[in-house]
Amino acid sequence: MDVEKSSLCNCVVNFLLEENYLLTAFELLHELLDDGRDDQAIRLKNFFSDSSQFPPDQISRFNSLRVADPQSLLQEKEAIEEKLAISEYELRLAQEDILKFKTELQKKAESPVTELRESNASVNNGPQYQRQKTDVSFSDLGPLKDNERRDLNCAVKEYLLIAGYRLTAMTFFEEVTDQNLDVWQNSPACVPDALRHYYYQYLSSTTEAAEEKISMLRKNESLLEKNEKLNHEKLCLVKNKDMAEGQISALNKSLESLKKDLKDKENLVQDLKQSLEHQRKELNDCRAEVTALKMHIEGSRLGRNMVATDVDHVQSLSLEKYKEEVKSLQMELEILRSNIANAPDYIVSVQAGKESVQMEEKVVVMDEEKSIIQHPVDAITRVVEEADQSLAADDNLITPKEVSEEYSVNPSNGSTALTNGESVSKQNVEPSASTILHLTREDHTAETASEKRGLQTIQILADALPKIVPYVLINHREELLPLIMCAIERHPESSTRDSLTHTLFNLIKRPDHQQRRIIMDACVSLAQNVGEMRTETELLPQCWEQINHTYEERRLLVAQSCGELAEFVRPEIRDSLILSIVQQLIEDSATVVREAAVHNLALLLPLFPNMDKYFKVEELMFQLVCDPSGVVVETTLKELVPAVIKWGHKLDHVLRVLLSHILSSAERCPPLSGVEGSVESHLRVLGERERWNVDVLLRMLLEMLPSVHQKAIEMSPFSSDPETTGTIFSTPFLELYAGGHVQLPAFEWLHVDCMPDLIELACLLPPKEDTLRNRITRFLLAVSEHYGDSYLTHILLPIFLVAIGEDALLTYFPSESHSKIEGLMPRTAVAKRLATMCILPLLLAGVLGAPSKHEQLVEYLRKLLVEGVGNQSTKCNAEIIDAVRFLCTFEVHHGMIFNILWEMVVSSNIDMKINAANLLKVIVPYIDAKVASTHILPALVTLGSDQNLSVKYASIVAFGAVAQHFKNDMVCILFPLL
């Protein structure tokens, strides 16, 4: 309990001092000293003995004033006042005790007080835990609210009374003038022995929890304010919605009326078309009647002389044709007879009443009024029908009988007579028929028995395989695959096939790469054999069941199977069920599963029947590009992104979405500073996730640059410019483009849309984001490599010069693009500082850092560091030095920078020397020990020997950076030379 008393006393002391209750604190100091609790009075002693708080001359002046009063009168007055105050206070205490007892009695009647016992037990059992808790000062929690101060005042007064510090309690009662301490309002903080309860509550919580609760309260207040604003906006939107609905209803009514009018007009048009067609038909009929009448008239003139000769000629032609038909009929009957004799499965018997078939024909009758000769041959049709019926008869109803057929053709006029009687004796036919029937039955019986045995074997195999598989060694289970595949392929029952397919997918608990390959090959072979329908109903459901399996190897098997099985299902299943499986696997927690899903999605895209799911696939692509795993990102960039572009042919849309994602990832981060109008308020504090997203999206932009360049070449008129063969956009081509003679959206996307967005992104990145700035620089260098030196000089360089606030010629830009490029010019002082801080590093390293711009880079750096030193402010100097520091991250520029540094070191300008020392300090992390000993240290020794103190101080800071970065003796040996 000593620890508890000490802690509570310390809390009271802190509260009195922070709330400036000095009289009460002073009285408490004396009572603590009287009780012998010197260890708890240390802070009060130090406070009241502090000469800055209580000057000695002021205390002595107060003492001198006190001597002037009569001592005896003062003592008597004080004694009387003290007795009176004690009496009044005891009266108040008695009243307060009565109220407290009433409150306690009421609370005990409601529920037993157990919290105090639990708190005492926790304190007794864990004194060491108390010492580990850190105090949370009131300043950390913000200023005290009025209700909090009133509750704490009452709790402190109660503690002073319980601890026996009555004089201190009286002083505290008189010092708190804005509150009646005898009356404690009924609130959650009003509990018996309140200060101890507060202390126990503090011990049972953490600093983080308290801070979180306070932050939640503040956030709650802000959310309430936002809620009010949103409600107001909601009311406005509702009003606008009502107005819009009214307009829509009016438009719908007008639309309905227009539709009705349109429908009436369409009906009228149809009626007119029908009437026109009817009139045309009547006209054609009239023309046909006229033509027929003319022909009839002409025919009647010639018909009288030609009637007799025409009849004889027609009869002779009809008889010759009839003979040919009879011969062909005889040949068909011979073929049918041979087929019947040689049939392996049956013998055709002809009933006795149908043995003789006579072919009848109607005699050609010449009518005097008609010139048409008819030849209906009913017998031929009847013979063919009977032959078909005999060939389709059941085998069991056929018995060997005498087969004889006679065919006679008797023309009615007697001009031609054909009688062909053929008979097959019963003795010659019957032995061959019985032999064939016997062989047929034997073959049929053998085939049926073989099929039964095969089904029985498959059934036995299907029943035995699930029992055999668990007892086969894992490394040898793939040897069972042929049996499993045979049983799945041939078993007649679908439930058994499903069970065997489940066994196939679960053959090995955690299959490795080689085992998965074997299982996948088996699934592909099975899909080839069973066809599309069974692949969809038997194999794909097994894939779906394995999506959420516990082991990632099984989920990986599903991911690797989807792309290969897609070829053996219907096209509409590929972009529905299989795409859903791949989409779920993309959300998997295992990296290898997501990587396999990316690979198989790239294989799946060419098999889609249409482009309906393009935007869904594009969304999945961007999700995978921003995946937290580098392996998944690499696979997406190398396989999926090219596949989506090749499949969708929407490169422009992908580029627009990509730039939008890059900017939004940076813009949603909080600003570096909350002070509006400052440079830091424009910069963003990127979290780990946002930094990763921007980095991989910039990588994606770099990977897509060859496709953008190729499309620009394909859509450009290179035939007019022989120099632009392949990959370089020459000056004549740019002149043609600037004149507005050709429209090149694919070519101008890079400098009209992409570069302004990258400049906007660069202005959001603080100076420490070297990785992202380095990624943008590499993209700019790749642009100069693909598009050539002319594009770099006349297009890219002017854009960045304008962006940092310098003048540039826009001769090679179309006139309609000038306003957008000139809009990149910084207008305010903050914008100019921001451009120097964020865009100047890209200009130096990404544009002028190209190999063809080496001399121009040297001139520009000399202009910044040597010639323009006197015209720049200190802040601008720091930003320029940081830009040169970023340029030093590329080792190829080190020699050039050291040459310029030596010019600055040996210069007579003090500011230039100081800038040289500062520049040497910041480039130390980007060089090795050899370069430091041969270039950095000699320059610093030269600067350290300068007579100017500012130069010396700057060189000392640079020496410290060298000593901190390099620990070997070779570098540090030159330090005494300073």
C-alpha cells in the first residue's frame, strides 16, 4: 500500500502544480514534512526553492512587510480564523459525509461493489508492473475540459480528507473559487474514493489506448461536422435529383410521343410498300397473260400441220426412255439380290404371295387436245420400297425360304415386250443361309460376352483404385495414372467417374513441380479423350473444389491446369467459369499460386471468344501489377501485360488508366506539411504501399514504351522521310509534324499527355524519394534512346526547360499544343522553388544526362554552379546542390562533376567555395574510398586551409561526412592536415 499512497500523492502533486494551485501545494508540502514523508515532498521542495519561480528579494520584501504588523494581534487573529474555518469546514464535511453515505447505500443496494477488491488484488500482486507503466501528462492529452477539472478537483479534495491532510484540504477549498466542492454532480466520474479508482483504471490500460481513445473522440467530433456537411449536400442533391427526375419524366413523355409518331409513319411506309408490290405483281401477271396469248396464237397456226408427225416422234422417244429405265431397274435388282445373299447378319425372305412382281405401266394415251405424254411407273417404286422393308426387318424373324423373282414388262401397245424370269432353287440357297446365320449368332454372342467382361473389369478397377492408392508410395503413385484415366474414361456411371476424378486431383497430398506436371498431362490427355461436355461437367468442378484447399501445392495445381484445360471446353465456358477460377486464385495468399494464375491468365486470353470481359481483365492486370510480391509483378509485366495489349488492341486506354493510377497513388497520400502555401504542403508523404505501387507502375510504363514507339512508327508517314527508317524521328519529320500537315495521336501522346503527368508526379515527391525519381529518369533516358536525338533536342528538352521556369523554343510543336506546354511554366515563387527541387534533377539526369547531351550538360552545370552563384538565394542553392547530388547517383557523371568542383574550390568567390564544400558533403555516399581519397579529400584539405572562417566551417562539416561514411585508415589519414 506504500507504493499506492506514493503514486496517488504524486498524482495530486502533479495536478496541483499544473493547475497552479500553489497555496494548496505549499500547505501539502508542510503536512508531508510533518508526517515524515520527505521522499514524496522532493518535487514540492524543488519547486518552492526554485529562485526563478520565487525570487529571494521578493520573499524578503514580503517578510519585511509582515514584521510591520503587531505579532500578538496577528497570532490571535490567525488562531481565531483557523478555529472558525475548522468549525465551518467540519460542518461541511459532516454534511458531505451524510450525502456520501446516502449515495453508497443506494449503490450497494443496486449492485455489489467488486471492482475495488479486484483492483487491490492487482496492485498487491503486480508492483513491478506498476513501475513499468509510463505516466501520461495532461499536456499530452490536451488541455483539461471544464467537466474534467471539476471531477478532478472533487477527487483531490476527497483524497486530501481521506489521507488526513485537513489543512491542505481547507486551503484547496478556499483556492478553488469557481466550484462548490461540497456538491459533486452525478456523473460517471463520481465514485467513492475516486482518485484510487482513476489510478487503478490507468494501471489497467495503456498509454496507447488512452491516446487512441482521445484521438477517437476528436475524430468523432470531426466526423459529426463532416456528417452535417454531407447531410446538407444530400439535401441539395435530393433537390437536384427531383428537378432532374421532373426533366426526365418530361423527356420520357416527349420520347414516347415521338416513338408513337415514328411507329405510325413506319406502318404507313409498310402499307405503301405492300400496295406497291401488289401493283407490280398484277402488272407482271398481265404481262405473262399477254405473252401466253401471243404464244398460243403462234402455236395454233403451226399446230395443224405438225400434229401427226409430233405424235409419232413423241411415242418413239418415250419407248426408248422406258427401255433404259427397265435396264437400270434390272441392274438394281441384281445388286439387291447379291447384298441379300452376302449379308453377315441376316437373310431376307420373300413371302410366297410376293414372289412375283410385275411391273405395270400405263399406256401412253394421246389426247387430241393435249400434247403431254405421261409415264408413271408404279412398279419400280413398289419394288424399291419392298426391298428397303426387307433389309430393315429383324434378324430373329428371318427364315430360309425359296427366293424367286420374276419380272415382266408388257407395254400395252405391244411395241416392246420384256420377260426375265429368274428363280433360285431351295436346294442351292438353304445351306448357305443356315451357315451364315450360325456364324452371325456366334459373333454376336462373342462380342456381347467381351463387352460384359470389359465392363466388369472397369467396375472392379474403379472399386479397387480408391483402396489401393493410399497404400502406394507417394513417389510411385503416378504409375497408377493410366489405370485411373482408363477407369474415368470408360466407366458408365457419372458418380463413380466423379469419385475417380477426385482421386486423380488428390493423388498426391502436396505434389512437387514434376508431380504436378505429370498430373496435368494426365488431365489434358483425359480431356482430349472425353470431349468438351465431360471436361466441363467432370474436370472443371474438381478444379473449383480445390480453389480453397489448405495446401498451396494443390491450389497451385489448379492454377496451372486452368490455362491448359481451357482449350478443351466450349468458348463460352472460358470467359465465365475458368476466368472466375483464375480470378479467385489471383486473390490467393500464396505467392506461387498468384504467379501461376498470372501465367495461365496470359495463356487463356487468346482463347476468349469475344471482348466482353476486356475491362474485367484489365482491372485484374492492374491489380496484379501492384501485387506486393516482386515475383508476381515480374511475371505480370513480362507475360500478362503484353498478352492483354495483343488481345485487346486497346493500348491507348491502358496508357490512360496507367497514368491515372500513378498520379492517384501519390495524390491520396497526406501532405508533408499542413501549412498552406508552403512548398512542403505540395509534397506527399508516401507510405510503403503507395511507394511500391508508384514504382511498379513506372516500371510498367517503361516496359510499354517499345509498344508505344512501335505504334507511333506504324501510324507515321515514314515514306516521305527516308531518314526515319526504323526507330529515329528526324528533324524533317518533326518540321512536318509542327506544320500540322499530319495528325499523329500515337506520336504526340508521349509529350502532350505522358510528360506533363510525369512532371506533375515529380512535383509530389519529396527529395528523399530517390528511387522513384531514378525510375522516372530511366524512363526519360529510354525515350531518348528510342526516339532519337532530334526528338530529345526539339521536343523533350523544351518541355523540361519550360517546366523549371526557363525560356525555350517551341518551334517543333504544333500551335494547338503551345498552350498546354506553356501551362507547365511555374508562376509563383513557391512553384519555382518546387520546380527547382523536383524537376531540375530530372532535367539534369534524364534529359541532359543522355550520352548525346554531355557537352550541353557540362555547360548547364557550370551555369548553375559557377556563373549563377551570386544571383541565387540560400534556399535555391540548397535545392540546386540536391539536384546535383541526385545526378551523382549515376556514376557515369562523376568525372564531369569533379572537374566543375575543382573550378569552384580554386575560385576566389567565398559563396562558391562554401557551395563546393556543401556539394562535396552530399555526394560522399555515392562514391567509393578510392575516389574519396583522390578527389574529395584533396578538395576538402584545400578548402580547410582557406582564410575565411565560413569556408573552414563548411569544410569541417564535409570532413565529418567523410569520416562517418568511410572507416578505413587510407581515407582518414589526411584528417590531421586540416
